[in-house]
Amino acid sequence: MADDASTIDVLNSTAQTQLKTILERIERLEEDKAAVMADLKEVYAEAKGNGFDVKIIRKVVRIRKMDRAKRQEEDALIDLYLSAIGEI
């Protein structure tokens, strides 16, 4: 039983070190994320201050992230559905 206890202590020590390292990395990334979010907020505020519609800019950013073929397929389906309900 003593061997099991010492093995658990070693594993716990190793696990504790790994856990501490992981938590520190997460905390640094969370800090970076907060800084990036603050920067994004400033850029969107600048866009708004220059008369741009921020809601539309957000949509354009989302659309630009999409694969072109997927975006075209989605646009075609939207047109089809709108046409089917008499909106086009």
C-alpha cells in the first residue's frame, strides 16, 4: 500500500504541475482575448464614428469568413425560399 501512496504522490505532483501550467496558459490567453476584444470594440466605434453601419459591417465580416462556394449555395437557397413565399 505504501508503494501505491508514493506513486499517487508522484502522479499528483506531476498532475499539479501540468494543471498549473495549463491554467497559466489559459489565463494569459484570456488576457490576450480581452485585449483583442477591446481593440475590436474601438475599431467598430471608429467605423460608427465615420458613419458606417456597424451591424452591416459585422455581417460582411461573417460573410467574408465563409467559403465562397458555401456562401453562393446559401445565397441561392435564400433566394429560392424568398421566391417560394412570394417575397422576390
